[in-house]
Amino acid sequence: MSTSPVRVRFAPSPTGMFHVGGARSALYNWAVARQSGGTFVLRIEDTDTARNRPEWTQGIIDALAAIGISSADPTFEGPYFQSENAGRHQEASLRLYATGRAYYCDCTREQLKERTGSEHLGYDGFCRERGLEFAEGRALRFRTPDEGETVVEDLVRGKPIFPNASIEDFVIARGDGSPVFLLANVVDDLDEGITQVIRGEEHLSNTPKQQLLWEALRATPPVWGHLPVIVNEKRQKLSKRRDKVALEDYLADGFLPEAMVNYLMLLGWGPGDDREIMPYEEMERLFRIEDVNTSPAFFDVKKLTAFNGEYIRALSPEAFIAACAPWLTQPRAPWRAEAFDAAVFAEVAPLAQTRLTLLSEITGNVDFLFLDEPVFDEASWSKAMKPGAAELLRDVRAAYANVGWHADELKIVLTAVGERHELKLGKAQAPVRVAVTGRTVGLPLFESLEVLGRDQTLARLDAALLRLSEV
Ligand code: GLU
């Protein structure tokens, strides 16, 4: 194996949101680079001009930064842009032609189908010995060896062997002279001195072709590592049409970046013991690309959500408040900006911290404190406001008008009122909670009432009594 310093790369195409599979590839490459004092190159493969947009490139850079892959780290190099290396791609394609490793071809798809009887058999080599020269519309094809085999050294999959006879003479430059992905990708890896190509399994079928290109360009191919496909609960490959796949969407829904990183690192790899929740630094130290397995990795949103809950609970109170901040301001927050009171929020934050699995749930837990009146969840209302609820609320209202305003006293009083109505505390709480917060579930009730204050609590009990008398 080569002893040159490790240079890995992440080479996304900026054609959409940042796929969680891409995030995993990036993290594995990052870990490999960092643990060996190597370099992580970011290369934006922006040659598909019809589908590229500059904002997607920025989205990739921002999403990488969110999961700790930062351009400020000396491990990081780039971004390079594939489009800026177009001259070198063309040079390579012409060199392959000049050295007899590639030939021009003017076959149409129809002609090929007529000859082979199928669209799926690959190119039959018809133009190999025709000696065609470049002309507009002629594709350049790489002449693959007829004999022997191409052995791919893959850190994840061992040594997959591809008989050369099964590799068709594939196109390396289109009829307009522009090089295709297979070639551009190799030339960039070569120019950037990449030593290990770690990427998704969907590229494995490209690898023997690319390895032949490396050899034809008289360079030692990199070591490869193809990461297992990521599947949903139906064992289908995760797809953006069917599944939630964008890292940005997970972050926007209140998944903590640290939880995402932890979960993504485990999609195909584990530390070898039963531990799952682990700081990134430790995973980086333990990660071995050779230990990545080949079976499909199940993207289990439930498990990810459970991880997220653990990460939320592990935050310091200050960090929790800071992490909630984006949900406490407009446009995410449902209350008027002036109605928000950071000190009030800080009082209830510890109560919320133990209950959330997603940061986005914070607004629903605390909105009763900042909205002028609670928004009633109708299902909660009908569940809690059973016959007798009005009488109970009236008695609670009367008792709460005079009690000392502390959670424990509020509880004692409600317990006593409940007993008079032959209701256990849990049952007596329900109509009070709905009257005050709008919902049957939420933060511990008596602490919530204490923070909300007597005036607001009584006003809401009155409003609920009015609402009950109207129906
Ligand atoms: N641009 C390719 C992709 O996004 C990268 C392939 C590779 O990593 O070699 O799939």
C-alpha cells in the first residue's frame, strides 16, 4: 500500500438538497482524513449545467459546516469546481485517443439495437477498427481490454473482480467533445492527488471502468471504498421522491447536528461494542473504513429521533435554551414577537428539556405562556371537558383565587377539589390543563401554572367556563 499522505475527497453534484447518504459519505471521508493527518478535498461536480444551481453549492457547504466539516479546519481543502478543470478533462480524452486507447464512434442507438437485438447489451465494438477521426456528433469511446480482469481493491468489499470482456467500450466524451462524468471524475481525482475514493455503492459499477482509465492515463489507481446503500423501512433505497432525505430538512425539524452526526456514522459502521451514543471525536478515533459492512443500512427515523432526545437531554440548560432559539422567534413561533419573555422561557426550559425528542416540539410546549389565549386542540377539549367539568373548573377557579401561588400549593388545592368531585388528581387535572394550555399533554401542570401566574390562569379558567356554557 502506498505510504503517501492520505487524500480523500467528497465530490457532490450540486443538483439538490444535501442527501443524508452524502452526509454519511462526507463524514466517513472526514474521519479517514482526520485520523491519519490527511486531507479532505471538497470537489463540487458542477458539470451538469442544466441541473446545477449555485445555491445548492452553498447549501452543501453550509450543511457540511453544520455537521462539523468546516473549511476553517486545516484538514479541509477546496472547494474545487469540476467545471474549472474542463481543459484537463479534454486533454485527457485527446491523449487517450492519441495513444490508441480510445476511438471515435458514430453509431446511433438504433443502429446498435438493430445489430445486437437489444438496448441493454452494451456497445458491440463496431467502430473499433474503423479509424474514424473527430467530427461533430462522434462520441469518443474507451477501448477496454478483451482479456484479463480488473481487480478493484476495495476497503469495504474486499477485491471485487470484473472480467474485462464484460466491460463495454464506454463513452468518455460526447459528440460535442465534452467529457462524461466517468472521465472527469477520474481526471479530477488524479489531479487532486486522491489516494482513497470513498463513496456510495451506486458507483461500484463505474469503478472497473474508472480504474481502467487511471491505468490508461498511466497513474496508479486509488484504493476504493464503496459504502452500503441506505434503505427505508421497506428496504427500498432511500429516495428523494419517497423519503425525507435532505439533511437540511432534518435540521429544520429540530434534529440536533450532533445527533445526526452520531446516527449517520452508525449507518454501516459500529464501534465494535454495544455503544451507540458517542461523541464524534471518539467515533473518529475508532472508525475504520475496513470495518464498514456491505449489507444495506436501514435509516431508522424512530431510532434517530430517540438519539435526538438523548442528545437534547444531555445539553446544558444554557445550550438547550440556545438550541431552542430558532423556534422561539418568528416565523416559527406562533406568538407575537413582543409577547415572548426570555426570563419566563428560562423558567420552564428545564421542564421541557426532559420531554422533547425534537427541538421543534418546544413551541407546542410553551406557547400557552406567550399566546394571548390558548389555541384549543378540539380533540383534547372534547376528551377533557366531560360532564361535570364545568362544576369542577368553577370550584378550582374559586379556590385558586385565594391560594398561595406556588406549584405545590396549587397541587394540594386541586387534589382537594378533585376529591370533592370524586376524581383522582390525574382526572381533575385534565380540564384545567386544557383550559389553560389548550391541550391534554404538556409540561408538568402546576409548575406551568405557577409560571403563567394567577391572573392569566383565572382568566383562562373563566374563558373555558364561558366556552362550556355556550355549547
Ligand atoms: N458527483 C458524484 C455523485 O454525486 C460523485 C461520485 C464520486 O464520489 O465519485 O454521485
